[in-house]
Amino acid sequence: MKVDLDLKPLKGARLRYLGLSLLVSCSCLFKAFWLYGAVEPLTGESLFWQFSDVDTECYQQFLNEFAACYPKSLNVLQVDNGLFHKAKRLQIPENIVLLFQPAHSPELNPIERVWEHLKQDLKWELFDNLEHLRTKVAQLLAELTPKIAASLTGYDFILDALSVANIF
């Protein structure tokens, strides 16, 4: 459901050359934002929102926006066991069901493949500031066609379960 994107600041590094070591310190300000998203694995239809934090308040806002975008369907969102997914003050909209995946198994969540896909295009780029990174992520999301999203998230076990449940 979420991925963190940052400017990858250097907090300190140890350089070694022929047994000599030098400690290089840099006090950089860590800046990041989080991308929340959901993809329908059959059609590739998707919804993404950028947030400043990964917490219950931001997750609640994402759920509310998601529920409002798809008011006439029952929506199952597969999520990890993050504390903000289970917060007592979280109010799950009536048209959303959270499906918790087993602990320590991100490979079961199809959205993780979308995050990997996005990060592939970002890993060799350096951004001057967070706004440039946000702009690039928005561009990549605009280029993420439903066909590509479906190919990344359409795991056989999910599509089979949807077929057995007669959902499509």
C-alpha cells in the first residue's frame, strides 16, 4: 500500500584505502514522502496519493479518498501488518475490507512489484530537492498504464480466487 521515497542523504561514510581509514561525516537533513496506492489486479486500474507521513492520519485520508473513488463496489485491500493499518482509531469505510497478509511476507502483496517497478527508474537518478523527486514520481505514475499495472499485480493466485468468487 505504501512506499517511502527519499533523497538518500549521506549520513556518514567510512572510506578505506590500504588499511587507512577516514571517517567522513555529513549532517544532512533527511527528507522523504510516502506514496500510498492500490491496483486492481485484473484491469490494472490504480489510485495513488502522495503523503508527507506514514501514519494513521495519512492512511485514514487515503482510505477515505479510495472509498469515495469506488463507492459502488466492495474493495478488498491487501495490507501488511503495519501499526497504522491496525490502529484502533482507524475508521475503515463500509466499502473497504482490509486483508492482512502474513507477517514478513511482502512478496505476497502485488503492490510491492509496482514499487519495485517505480524504483527501477529512480535508482540511478539524483534529485536536487524533494519537489524534483515528487515530479519524477508523478511522471512515472502517469506513464504506468493499466496494462503494465495489471501485468505487475495480476498474480495467478489472486486472479484464480477472484474467478472462484465469481467477482469477474
